[in-house]
Amino acid sequence: MSATTIKNYRWIIVSLLFFGTTINYLDRQIIGLLKPILETEFEWTETDFAHIVMAFSAAYAIGLLVTGWFIDKVGTKIGYSISVVVWSVAGMLHAVAKSVTGFSIARLGLGIGEAGNYPAAMKAVAEWFPKKERGLATGIFNAGTSVGVVVALLIAPWILVNYGWQSVFWITGAVGFVWLIFWWWLYEIPSKQKYLTHNERDYIAQGQDTHSHVLSGTTSVKWYKLFSLPQTWAYITGKFFIDPIFWFFLFWLPSYFSSIFSLDLRKPSLPLMIIYASTTLGSIAGGHISSWFIKRGMPTLKARKMAMLIFAVLELSIIAAQFVTDVWVAVALISLAVAVHQAWATNVFTTASDMFPKEAVSSVVGIGGMAGAVGGILFPMLVGYLLDTYKAAGNLVGGYHVIFTLCGSTYLVAWIIIHLLTRKVHQG
């Protein structure tokens, strides 16, 4: 390969981020797919499973806070590499767990390692893309979340039936090491990338940091100073309230369809594949819509918030799930809900690179991600309590109805808070 043969090299970078995110979600989703099998073998209650989910969430929260700062210090290439090694090893160690405690310990390691994915990916986007393309770039790599889940749905049942549940963890955990080879070979920041054309390097540089940041002009950002800024708290709000909802969709939907619609999770599940595949469309569309607003002259942050308001209104549709008795109607409603969530999430992620200089992006993404993980600790406690309570009363479906109502109404609440916190933020 030579610089003259590689055009639009930044999209190769997006491909790396996409596959990295795909593997990230492949590894974290396996526990949800195997839940019915593992809870039978180990006699778990819903609350036991909630504790395992909470272990991941707690480690993810701590990991995000640390890895965001760490990646800003050591750089994207090294920071992402370390994260992948940690989460891949932890993913494989699930295979030797024998109890709730054992699985919780494995989830702790997975959470710490996987925390590096989004801070590193968003920092890479900030390093490689002009502002007008960041929404689409983020949407593309964020689509890896759904592709990872779909891949899990395809391969986990086959491995489970032929080799047992332990092999599911061994095999999927090892995939990260294959990705690492390509990452180490292909990734450098634009100024050091030998495969990048001069024209593309100039194009990237000219489109970055074209408006004033509160912290612009700095080469070293004080981590604690970020907490004094309203835009940091806006990002925290978007993550704290909304991240746990997607984790609910990841970890409990297989069990929901198994319990309510008698779905056999030992076979590839078409309903779940459709649902999770729809998030790919939502992720890319979410980035495209806000980028479209920007290209038509709308200020960057206003464009992101306009897109998020549209998605928040659309998300109200999931409340109607409580009236559904047909599996395919449920699939349609939930597919829309998770697609809209990813559209929202893409724009929240991109606001970090819009409102902060790239020297601080990983730190901000880590702080916000920690807030989302804290929400991910609290929300499973509520989910486990509601489902166990309603199950004891012989009305498990009623528990899911309450949860879907909470999920649908939260986006508008989060949007209002974000809007109020960012009214005075520069709209460049």
C-alpha cells in the first residue's frame, strides 16, 4: 500500500471502529442470550441475573472514568489496544465461572475492558473527521452495536448446540485478538499516517475545531475542569438516563420473548435478529439526519438537538407495547424503539466532539459513559424487582409493560434537561 493508492483513508478508520464496536457488543451480549440456559443450570432468579448485570455496569462505570482519561494521555492506538486485550480475556473467562459470584467477577473484567471502546472510538473520530462528517462517521461505527448482537444471535445457538455454553464464551472472546492485528497495523493519527494522501490530510485538518470551545487552544485539559461546564452535564444527562434503556433491550429482550412469546433461544431467532438489525439503520440514519441539518446551514449543536427531539417523540411509541399480544407486532414496535434509540445515541456521542476540543473528547466520553453505567446499575435493580414482583403475582407481562412505559417517556425528559444546559453553548 502507498499513499497514492489510498483515498478517503478516514473511512478505513471508521471500518476499524465499526468492527471493534461489533466485537465489543458481541462479547457483552452473550450473557443475555444464554440467560435462559444458565439460569436453569445454576438456578438463578431474576434478581440474581440483575446482580450479574449490575457487576458489569459498576465495572463499566469505573472503567469509563479511568479509560477516558487514560486514552487521552497515552493516545488512541495504545489505549484502544489495551482495552481490547482486557475485555477479550475477561470474555473467555466466563467459561470457567460456576456461580453468580464467578460470573459477576468475569463481568467485572469485561466491564473494565469494554469501557475503553467508546472513548477511543470517539477520540478517533475527532482526530480523523471534519465536524460535518462526524455524525455520519459516528453513526456507522455505532451501528456495530447492533451488528454485534445479530452476530451473537447467529453464532451463539450453533456453538451452544454443538459444543456447549462454555465454548460460546471461549470462541467469541478470542475474536478481539484477530481485530487487534488489523488495528495495530492500520491505525495512526493523521499526521503520522503514511497511507494518507496530502489532500485528505489537509481536508481533515481544515474541517476540525472550526469554532471556539471553552477549552480550545489548550494542549493539556485539566480533567476536573470538565465538571464545571454545563455542556459536560448535558452529556452526562444524555448518558445517565438513556444508556440503561438500551442495556435493558440487550440483556432482557431475549428473556422477554422467551417468557412472553415462548421463543426457543436454542435456535437462531428471527424476531430478535430483526429487532437488533434495525438498530443499524437507526444508528446510520441518526447521524445522517443531523449532518443533513448542518449541511443546510443549521448550527452544529442545534442540528444535533433538533434530531434528538425528533427521536425522543418517536420513542414514545414503545409505550404501546403493553397492548400487544402478537409477536410480530411486538417485533415491529420494539424494532422502531431500538432503532430510534441508536439514532438518539449517535447524536449524543457526537455532541462530545462538537462541544469539546479533541484533547478532551475521550475524557468527556468517559465521564458521560460512567454516568450511563451508573444508570445501568440502578435500572437493572428496578427491572429485577418489578419482574420478580409481577412474576410472583402471576403477571410477568405486567412488569414488562411498566418497564416499556418508563423507557418510552424518558427520552423527552432527558432532551429537556440537555436543551436547558446547552442554551448558552456556542453554536458553531
